[in-house]
Amino acid sequence: MSKEKKNKKALRFNKAGLKKAILSVYYEESNKSFNYRQIGAAVGAKGDSELQLVNGALQELRDAETLVETERGKYQLKSQGGTATGIIELNPKGYGQLTSEELNEPVFVSAANMNHALDGDKVRVRLYARRKRSNPEAEVIEILERAKTTFVGTIEISQFSAFLIPNKKTPFDLFIPKDKLLGAKHGQKAVARILDWPERARNPFAEIIDVLGDAGDNNTEMHAILAEFDLPYKYPEAVEQAANKIPEQIPAEEIKNRRDFRNVPTFTIDPADAKDFDDALSIQKLENGLWEIGVHIADVTYYVKPESLLEDEAYNRATSVYLVDRVVPMLPEKLSNGVCSLRPNEDKLCFSAVFQLDDKSTVHNEWFGRTVIHSARRFSYEEAQQVIETGEGDLKDEILTLDALAKQLRDIRFELGSIGFDRVEVKFEIDKDGKPLSVFFKESKDSNKLIEEFMLLANKRVAEFVGKPASKKRERTFVYRIHDKPDPEKLDTFNHFIKRFGYGIQTNNPQTVSASMNKLIENVAGKKEQNVIETLAIRTMAKAEYSTRNIGHYGLGFEYYTHFTSPIRRYPDMMVHRLLARYLEDGRSVQADQYEEMCKHSSDMENKAASAERASIKYKQVEFMADKIGQQFKGVISGVKDWGIYVELDENKCEGMVPLFELTDDFYEFDEKNYCIIGQRTHKKYQLGDAIEVEIARANLDKKQLDFRIVGEELPKARKPVRESRRR
């Protein structure tokens, strides 16, 4: 096995690079098995922490079926024989692109060779002999795992047939037999499930499983968005009944078994429209001169028992979903807004992290355990902010003390490597029918940051308590919130782009990256290029996820981090509560593989929820702009693709696209590395971050799409829309 310098660099930077380095070792000696120490030596791992990263990467490659475990702890490259396994990404025109860890580059799959594979499916392909100067090509030979079997769309009924026309990028319609319509009418939105797809049939046969309602109705459209991402929009009746049976009264015996904080000043700070209060803070001065700060978290697992209907529903959902006009809670309302919610002037059961801090915010002592609290006051962020700014109001001494401590915690965190992306949040004012009336912007202020710092403190210290090696105890399986280091290539590309604005970041090592990224964020604040640079910086970063294989949280600069503070709306926090309770009682470690699978499910559901949230915002943006066709707005180019340029409007942050085919003055080519398109003849350039003026050309609610026209450009002659037949 060779020890290449590039492998060492990849190891010290991020997990994706480490996996590539590991696979390069296996490709060199494909018929040999190695354990994590042998692989670690090959890629230049030093110390226990780096060897643990190698071990975790090997396990992930095994889980992805790229490696096989030949004996306990030893892995070998899986024999490929001209095939590869991966995830297929479908283009609306019908062809696909396979991404696989087994291969160094994406593989093209023509529409004729998709063999009924759909977007997101896990497939096995047969690789074709590579032609000169062409991308590798393949044919789908087996569908290993369907990404989805249900589709949302609009019903089309004719005299002899019925079809569901999907909303998303799906290059076929679903044939619905007349006796499988479930009462759906022409033009309504519905959910269909595929029943059969004969080999020679162009369209799958399906049945309607739910009729959502009339297209254009707000509830119909929001439910359609949820269904598009396979997210539930209603509870089974049995689950509602199980929730309603839970008593609100706390047994006296249970209170006796808990640490009592009911006489300690305690309050909540949440958004003005919130109803599910996960967390409360308490504060009191101790005789030893230290501040005792209690971070009190709703004790959901007291009410939701393992192997119950409520447990199964919480696990399946894994998260609450925050659409633009509503919250779809993980737990039924009886629990999320009632029994578990830390409402004021009520005794509530909590799982708490209690800290003793001095006036410089140094933690001198900590305690974790079950408590009972009584919140004296429910603050909105705006109310707490007013207390901070004026020094007057309810519980002013407590809030001002917590604010001062939180600011010191924040300073310490940034000194140790946290990166601070304080993005402006776009919100809609919506009427009773769901129609957007106006757009406004919310910024994170001191009251938001106060809560954030104490939640981060609790999450970090809980993770350290379980995860840090104690004496020679066996390692305990735990659920971590991990965030990988940035990809070096993405960082270099980002650095190249921001130089045109006169900025730069240091990419020598992870520590200098975080420090210079914070300096960059500080420098772009208030500038016209702020949003574009911050958006691109976030895209450069890896995505946070849940895992039992801890690699730390790069963005926060924490070696150990978890999610402990929101069990009402996140299932991983429920797992953390149960594991913490188990280990506080010196219980044995749980099975890692089982919890890793649960972590992956939670991460997947979190991503679906985030996609649904973005889709709902996009829908409201299009709806808000629909009556402004022909009006002109100033904006900034926020994205560049080979099919068009995206523009974010300065006035309301709504984003739309200028299709490339409508730029008729030249033939434009996409320069991916420099985030721009360039005219072949005129050399005119449209680049990410450029100021631009556009006119609203079209607003398509079904596609959630705004089309813009650059002011001064002539629209091409109107063409009759062509709908390619997707039926046989």
C-alpha cells in the first residue's frame, strides 16, 4: 500500500476526501482485505482520533456496499465486474446521471437505458466500454431501492382514459384506471401510487390513494408540497386517540422523583406565533457566588414510550415541518402544544442541563437529570429584546444577566473556531386564505442569540459527557450532530470567485478557514454582494447530519455536539434523552448499527422537510409576484446554470430565472468554474453577484417558477407550448 501525500491532505480535511483516499488504496490492491489500522497507515492517519475517522469511513463504505466485511473489522473492495451501484438523478428530458462512490466521476444513462428507474432510485448499472473523449455511459440493469412509489399531480380525465400529471420532474404520466380514481375529478390535485409497470409499457399503472382538493386552494397546495416529498399531512386516527388518552395531570409520585425547580425564576423565549415551547431557562445566584443556569427541555420521552403508536409515528416523521404558513408537528397537538409544551403558569416535566457559571461564563459544575419546573412568564423574542434594549420589564435582572453571560459564551465560541452565518430570514404576511400580502425580513437579535448560546452550551456539554473517554470505560454509542470539514476544491473555487470583489480567505487548514470566513462575513455585511457571497459560502460547507460516528461539528468548532434541546420537534433529541438517561444510570452501551440506521433516517427526513419548506416559500414567492407581470425590479444574479441565470430581487428577495434560450442576442456558454455565462460572439458576460434589472415575464404556480426577462432584451416570438407525449 502506498502512502501518498494527497491522501494525507484529504484525510486532514474532510470525510469525502478521506473516502477517496481509502478507495484509492483498495483500487491498487482490490483482492486484499485490510483493517482500519492498516488503511490508516496507508493514508497517513496519526493518533486515535484520526484512526477513528478512518474506521468510521470504512463502516460507511461497507454500509454503502462499496466494501465488504470479509471478517470482523477487515474490509475488501466489492467485486464489480463491469457494474456499479449508485443513486440516479433524473433530468426532466428523461435521461439520468449516476453518482457512485465506486466511480471517480458521474455516469450518463440515456433515456432508453433507464429501464423504468426514477429520480433518486438506488440502482445497479452495467458500464459500457468508454469512447474516446466522452463521458462514461451505462445501462440500468437492476433497481435496488425505489426512492418513491407515490406521486403528486393534477388529474386529467377524458372519455376513455384518466392520467395523473406529476408536479415534479417526472418524464411520464401515470395511467389511472377509471375504477381507481377514488372520486377524483378533472383538474383536482391527488396522490397516486404505482401498482404495476409492465416492461414494454411507457406509462406505469397507478391508483389514486388521496384526493387533495382543487388546484389553487391554499390547503390543497400546501398538502401537495408535503406529499411531493413523502411527508405526512395528517395523523392516523389511532395516533390522535392515543395522544388524547394521555393525562395532563402530573402524578405526585413522579414529582417526588425529580429535582424541583418550581421556585426558581424560570421563563421561555420563543417566536410570537409559537405554541410548542421546547425549552425554558432558569437562573439564580448561589451562595458560592456562581450563577446557576438551568436549561430545561420538555421531557417528551416520559409521555412517548418505546414501541407505542406515538413512538412509531414520531420516528416515521422524525421532524416537525415548517412551511411558510403553518407547522406540521412531529407529535399530535395534544402533546406538542399541550402536555409537553412548557406553557407559563403550569407545572411541567423536563430533562435538564444545569450549569454553574462565574461572571466570565466559565462553567465550574454541571448536572444532568429529570426535573419539574413552573414557567413564570412566556416572552416573545420581541418582548425579550425590548427588555435587553431598555433595561426595563418583567424579569429584567434575570434577562439582562443571561444576556451578558450569553454574549461572553458567544465570544468564547468564536475565539475557538465557530463560524457565524446570521442570515436574514424572509417572511410573508399572509391573510386568512393563505394569500401572501407582503414580504418582511427578520434578523437575529440579542434575544435570539441569548437562547441560542444556552442551547448550544447544553447540546455541547451533553455530548461531551457521554462521548469523551472516561478512564478506561468502553466507548458508548451516542447520537451526534456532525458537520464535516469543507471540501478543498470547493473552497478554492469559492476563493477564486470572491477575489473579484476584493475578498479572500485563508485555506491553509480548518482553523484558518473558519477565522477568515468570519472576517469575510464581517466585511461583506451591508454590501450589495452580501447575500450572494454568504449563500455561496454556505453551499461550500458540508451539510450537518446525525450519526453515531462522531467527527465533530466544524461549523460550530465543537469536538462533540448533539441535539438535546428540541424533542417536541426532532426525533434525534428523543434518542439523545433516552441514551443520556441510560448512561446516567450506568447502563450498557446500545447497538451502534441500529442507532446509525435511525440517524440516517432522521437525516433523510430532515432534508425532505427542508426541501418542502423551500418549496412552500417558492410557491408563495410566485403567488406574490403573479399580479406583477410586466413590472421591473432591480436584483442581483444569485445563481448560474447551463439552462439559465437566477436573479434575486433586491426589494423582496423573491428569486426567478432568465431562461438561456430567451437571450437571443448571442449564443451563451456556461462557465461553471467562474459562475458565469459568456456570449460566444459578443463576449458579454453575466456573472454571479452582478447587479441586473429584470422584468417579470411569467409566473407559473404549478411549477413554482418565476420567469424574468432582462430589461432591454427582446422577448422571442411567442411560441405555442409543446407538450411531448409521455404516454403509449
